[in-house]
Amino acid sequence: MKYENIHTSVRDAVAIVTLNRPKVLNALSHDMMTELADAVDGFEADDAIGVILLTGNEKAFAAGADIAEMVEKTSVDMYMSDHFARNWERISKCRKPIIASVAGHALGGGCELAMMCDIIICADNARFGQPEVKLGVLPGIGGTQRLIRAVGKAKAMDMCLSGRTMDAREAERAGLVSRVYAADVLEVEAMKLAAEIAGMSRPALYMIKEAINRAYETTLSEGLHFERRLFHAAFAMQDQGEGMRAFLEKRAPEWTHS
Ligand code: DAK
């Protein structure tokens, strides 16, 4: 597929996907989301890739779904075009770690897209919000569900009911983002983090991601059980022996991802 709304590149086992509709603050159109889903398909299947880094530009990660595209839709249009949702959900179904590197606006679908990723890091100019209430609607692709899990009920209600935004520091304090950087170093730091994670054992990364995500869906005792089973399974991996031997031999591990 030839991409017109995103840009992709590969560096050090990291696939970098850049949302690229700067004139509309990276408003997430159907075509853009189709391209993004296609890129994730390709990078997930590519053994050379360990991590996907999703980013925008210095003014916007994404200012939401494309309002111009939605304005004339009917309820039946939205309900029937479920493929629209499938493109979005592709991100949260990816087994490889995805890092969202956010500068500027991450609003509505932009905030929801970032929350579908595994880690959000951001620039000090980042602003997160679910302003759909101001458009007479509500968040439609996880805003009411993932935000409460990230920041708790008080802030999720506050943001979704008032449509206010959260700046980078508040987002870090609230647990929505894991790291905040000065805007001019975000790109370098995001790449450093992505390359560091991409340098780990792939099956270990998959297991960690799966176990953490399981915590959203299950009870503590079931989650602990699931984690323990994966931990036992990890001892069938060559990377387990290699990682532990390398530590004792004071050398860097050589992962075979097996
Ligand atoms: N859609 C379309 N165009 C947008 C846009 C958006 N979300 N955000 C900005 N733009 C366009 C503006 O119309 C403007 O275009 P021109 O007038 O130059 O042609 C250009 O980007 C620059 O924007 P501004 O002139 O407004 O720039 P400012 O710096 O003054 O303001 C702003 C920046 C981010 C505060 C403002 O643009 C803004 O409030 N934007 C809208 C934010 C918003 O309401 N986002 C939520 C959209 S609703 C679902 C999937 C997704 C969704 C739901 C369901 N399913 C799969 C079920 C998601 C829904 C949403 O995200």
C-alpha cells in the first residue's frame, strides 16, 4: 500500500510511524487509520522489527478524528461501518510494543489512539483531552474506558464532562504518560527508549505485554495465575538461559528471540 497520510521508516529494529496531515493537526481520517492499520500489519509480521514508535509533529500528535469527515454521518452510517472501528482497534491488538511519542495536541481520538499504545511519552508542550462533549457527542473509541484506568475516576470524569485538557506535567502526575521531555529532545529520547526495548528478548516482551494487559480484563488472583504460568513458560526459552548466563558471566546477552 502506498501511504499518503502517514510516513514510515525503520531504524535499529524500530519502526517509526509518523502521522502526517499537518494542515489539520493530524486529524485522523478513515484513510489515515486504514494506512496505520496496514503499517502495523506489516511491522508486526516483520521479524526485523522489535518496537513500533508512533508519533506526530511538534504541534500535534493528533487533534482527534476528522470532524469534517464525521459531520454529515448518520447513526446508521456509523453503526454499519464497523470496519472504521477495526482499523482503530488494530493498534491495541498488536503484540509488539507500541510507544506513542506525543508533542502538542492529543485530543479525542488522538488521546484514545495514544492510550491504545503501550507506553506514552511526551513533550512538555503536550496536551491531552477528550473534548467530544463540546461537539455534542462522547468519546467513541476508548476515552471513557481507558482514561479512567489510566488516571482514575475523578480526572476521567472531569476531562470527559468538561472537555478540558491536561498538560504534560499533570498527565505525568496522573499516570497517563510515563516520561516528559523538553520538546526539542523528545524525538531523540523516544528513539532511545524504543531502541532499548527493541534490544530485549522478543518473546519476553510479548509475554510482559500480554500479562500487563491481562490485568485490565481479569481479577488479581487470575492475573497472578496467568503471570506465573507465563513465567514458567519463559523457562522453555533459549533467551532465559542466555539472559541469566550472560548476567553471571558479566557480558551482554545475545538474544535469539527463541
Ligand atoms: N478534525 C478535522 N479538522 C481539524 C481537527 C479535527 N479533529 N482539529 C483541527 N482541525 C483543523 C482545523 O479545522 C483547522 O483547519 P483550517 O481551518 O486551517 O482548514 C486546522 O486543523 C488548524 O486548527 P485550528 O485553526 O483550530 O488550530 P488552533 O491552534 O486554533 O486550535 C485545537 C487547535 C486542537 C484546539 C482545535 O483545532 C480543536 O479544538 N480541534 C478539534 C479537537 C476535537 O474536538 N477533537 C475531537 C474530535 S472527535 C471512533 C473513532 C474515533 C472517534 C470516535 C469514534 N470509532 C471508531 C467508533 C473520535 C472522535 C473524535 O476525536
